[in-house]
Amino acid sequence: MLIVEAVLETFDVAEFTLWPVADLPAYRFLALSGRLSPKEIGTAMASLAVYSSEDSDRATDSVGLVRQLIEAECVTGLGGVRLRDTETGVVVAPGCCCGLEDWRDWLDIMDGGEPWLGDWPAPRVEHSGPVVQLWPADGRSGLCTAPQAIEIPLVTLPDVLQTVRNDLSGFLVVVRQWADRYAPALARDLIAKLDEGLAISAPLRSRQS
């Protein structure tokens, strides 16, 4: 079974106090969806706010940090698309500095392209006729040394990415509920900012169409 997720890299929240956050390891991937707990949402929002705002350390309360995220030039979230094959155990994860906001670039594969999936270590994309092969990179050597790849028929790629879009849409729903508690006056603007910055609600179409 192939599991496809929109993932966001967490940051070190040990000293973060502006709202409750989950006790998760720093610099690991958190899968975004409508199934997150309130504290996991808090971790995701802290990560997005800190990565997107140059002055996040100056915020003194939750409203101030949310406002900084809304006013940021763009929404930046380290992460992207992660694929897991539960039968083989192969995991293809974003490389260093890959941005979740660029997840739609995976549609470039439909036209024979290769989306940028991050710096070292980064997965490798290979085209093989009607199938694309995704090779995971080893976290130590940076090389794609896995015995096998995850293969996706090109015709199914839009459906695969629709799964990502659905999870991000669910994430927006729970963020709205979260914002109603921690920055109620800014909730609508926050959702609009995330929706636009992470390219969530726009229709998902193949680059070939």
C-alpha cells in the first residue's frame, strides 16, 4: 500500500511558550492533516510562523506571532511530499531545505520533468516510460542505495497528489478551529494566508491538460 503525506519539519520548541505544542522531536517530519491533535497543530503553526517570519523572536503573545505569519512575504514550511510503501518499507522523503509550499511541483513529472526535492540528501526521480521511479536517499551517505524504488504510473500521479491536497485541506479546517482559540480576530486572515501560501484550494490539474 502506498501512503502519501504532506509533511512539515518541526523545529525545536523546547522554549516555545506562546501556545501549547506537542512534545515531538525537533527536525523531524510531522504529517499534516485534519487528524492532528491540538498540540500537534500548535507545533505545526509554530514551525510555519518561525520559518516564515524574520522577526518571530520579537512576538510576545500568540496574536502577535500569528499576525507576523499573516504579514510575512510568503509562507515557508520545510518539508514536502513523503511517500511510504508499506509492503516494501521504502520511504521517499523530502531532502534538506525542500519546501512544502512547492508540493505542486510534483506535477512537473507529468511532463517528463524532475521537481526539486531538496539538497543533500535528496531522493532521485527516474522516468521509465509510463512509470516514474522514486529512489530514496540514504541519510548518511546521501546516495540512493535502496534495493528498490517506489514506482508510480504517471496516469495516477494527479490522484496521488490529490491525497496531499485533501490532507492539507483538512489541516486548514483544524487550524481554523485552533485560530478561533488563540487568535480569533485573525482566524480568517490566517486561513487565507495559509491557503494561498501553501497552494491548497486551487484546483489540481495535470500539467499536461
